[in-house]
Amino acid sequence: MHHVAIKRFMITIEAPAWKDFEDVELPRSPAVGETIETKYGTCLVTQTEPSPGTAPYEGKIVCRLP
């Protein structure tokens, strides 16, 4: 049996006229250009940033609606 560590990330979801946030748990941070499932559907990752070692999140992800 394989055990995969799940990490918490803060996602910023951007659209032309608004911005929203979502907490997600993923096995790894996605790369820029990959897609990610959010509460609004599939979004394109535009930026990732690791968090400092003591932060409650593994990192931040910015994505946009297609």
C-alpha cells in the first residue's frame, strides 16, 4: 500500500471582474500551465508560491477560469 502525504494549499481563483479563495488538499503543488479543479470547475494555474516553513499552508496557488 502506498501512502501519499496530502498537503494544504490556498488557491486564489481569478476572473475578469472578481477574485475568490479556496482551501484544497493535494499531494503536490501543480506546475504553472497545469489545470486544477476548483469549486468553479477546471481552472488554469498561473502562479505557485511555497509558503514559509511555519505557515499553515504548503503554498499558494493562483489560477484563472479558462
